[in-house]
Amino acid sequence: MSVMTRGVLFVHSTPRALCPHVEWAAGGAIDAQASFDWTPQPAAPGLFRAEMSWQAPPGSGAKIASALRGWEHLRYEVTEEPSPGVDGARWSHTPDLGIFHAVTDVHGNIMVPEDRVRTALEVSAGNPRRLTDEMALALGQAWDDELEPFRHAGDGAPVRWLHKVG
């Protein structure tokens, strides 16, 4: 039996014209048929949102995030739960900021690698404001700030499950 993990694709906002393309790309990334329940995005009138829970081999979150990366007018997040021998992860994407990736623990907390912390300390050179800025970058704060209104607008939205076939 092969190791499987789970995750969620949160499409926070996209124009109606991109909806079928998002389904095709996300499903194709993990060899599954995808059909989302699209609902209007209250935080951005005229745009739509959807959530898709998925189950597939480890590394599938990266495949989904890569398949959607760089599309204009698309805001999304992909999460992947940890699995035996593999850390969890989160990818966040906005049109203005591009993509952010972070390793996560079993609770979904971002794990900042030791080398990144050392670099932040070195670059800040004792300046507390600069250290705060460097740590905010390491934690993806700009992505969280931009996506937060879209996350709350999706509370109570329907979620579909997508399973890798075969």
C-alpha cells in the first residue's frame, strides 16, 4: 500500500472564466477528476471561490500549487498534511505577491528553518524593526494579510473531496 496524505485547495478568488481551467489544472496535477462547487466571493464581487479537499501521494500539494502558479486574477492556498517521513506544507498565492511556500507542523504552524532565522538575525544587525520585517517575510505575513479577508468570506462554504485514482 502506498503512503497517502491529505490536503485542501482553497481557491479564494477567481473570475468565472477561469473556474473550469482551475478545476482541470488542479485535478490534472493529481490525476483526478475535479468538479468544484463555485460560490460568489463576498470579499470581491464578481469573483468566485471554492474549496477542494484532496487525498493523494505526498508531494501532491506542490503539484497542485505549481499547476496554478502565476495565473493572473487567481488567489489560492494549498495545504498538505504531514505524512510518514514528510513534513506538511502550505503554499499561498496572490496576483501581486506571487507564491509563498512554508513547511508546517502537524498543527499547521509554519516552521521557520534555522538557517532562515540566522539570516534574519544577521541581516537585521541588531535593528529590532528590521528583524521584525525579516521574520514577517519568513512567515509569509504579506500573503496572510492579503488573503485574510478572502478566508473569512468563505466561512461555511461547501467543500468537495477529490481522490487520486489508481
